[in-house]
Amino acid sequence: MYTMKFIINDNEKIKLFVSLFQFLKNCSENITMIFYEEYIHLQGMDNSHVCLYDLRLTKEWFTEYENETNDCNTISFNSQHFYTIISSVNNDNHKIYINYEKENNDSLQIDLIVKENNTKSFSNYFKLNLIDLNYDVLQITENEYDVELTISTEELINITSKMILFDGCIVFRCNENEFNIMSNGSLCDMKVDIPIDKLTEYSICEGEEIEVVYSLSYMHKICLTNRLSKEVGIYIDKSSPMKIKYCLGNDSSLLYFLAPKIND
């Protein structure tokens, strides 16, 4: 028998953990969680294979982390059910304790334990049934991108929230002097000129003119909340999917890869 477990006691980390799975449940119905010696890895793709997410949480990210086998071990579960359980946490009163024992390999123990010296709440204990799911993890390689930038998450949410009202596609157009985000809808087009000096970081290959089109609905889902980080990294290339990066602290991150739309 072996045990894999982790505990989250910090209030901000609890909020972030819940927000992460609020995101991920919108991407895929089922989630595979892989326990390594140094980190937890989650990866999945939407049904249409347009968007891939890749989440890594290092052991330092957790209050406590333990993998007794010091090896790679995998479990899968329904994302909505998992989120329903953890979203019932009161982060002021509870800590999240998640435990998997090989002896009981049909379920995952999820406990919302009352914090020490707290009498305002009760501990809650759950067993989430696991599922058999075959998923081949895709290896993420570090690519060179034509454009790399960092923008305020709140500003990006504001832009996509306005554009989604008109549906359509989202277009990123940029060169050494300009960075524009546009939407092309059936009823209305919208363009936002973003001064480069308002971006935290901005770099583009010399002399390049970039224009790439993506699904607006997917982009809006990816940028739906600023709870993950105050800034988001965007990496654009004409010949590969866009990378969107949220830095979560302790060398942990959530990556999204969004395929560009192909012209008819």
C-alpha cells in the first residue's frame, strides 16, 4: 500500500485552488491528476481539441505534500464533482486535505478539516469515486514565439468581456510599434489599441507583422477571472498555438494552448 496526499492551509492558496478547478471543469468533463515526487501535474483537452491546458503545482505550493512511492502515479475523476466538493470549503475555517491510498484505489478522500482553535464550523468528509481514463500526456516543449507580452489580467478580461457580446473571432495584430486586439462578429466589429508602454513586457521579432485569429469564446473562457494572477503572459506564433500563462507562485503555473482558426 502507498499513500499520496496534500494539504492546503493557506487562505489565499485555498481560494486559488478552488478557482483553478472552476476553470478546468469548463475545459474537460474528466480530469487526470498525476503525482510526481516534486509536483502534481494535470493536463487535458476540450472535446473539439481546440484548447489544451497544462497545470503544474510544485510540492512547495502546498502546506504539506507527500508521495510515498517517489514515483509517477495517476488517478482520474469527474471535474464537476471534484469542484462541487472543494467549492464548499470555507477558507477562513477549513483546510483542504486530499488523500489517495492504493489499498482503496476506487476513491479519493477529500476532507475539509476545521482549522485549529476554530469553533465556527464543522469538518466535512467526502469520498469521490475514481474513473478509468486512458490519457496520453503530451510533452510540452519550449518554443520560440514571434510575439511575447505580459498584460494585466483585469484589462484582458475587460476586453474579451466586451467582445464576447458580439460573438465572432478574436484577432491579435501586432508589429514593433503597435499591438491591437480586434473582434470580427456578424453584427459588430471591435478594435482595441493597446499602447506598448502600457504592457509590462513586450517583444516581437524585428520587422515582423503578426496577425492571427482565434476562437473568441475559448479566449473569453481562458480569461474569465483575475483570481489566478494579476498578470497573464501571452505568446503568439504564426505557425503554432497561442500560449497563455498564469504564474501561480512557487514555480507553479497554469498554461493554455489555443489553436488558431484556419481560414476557409
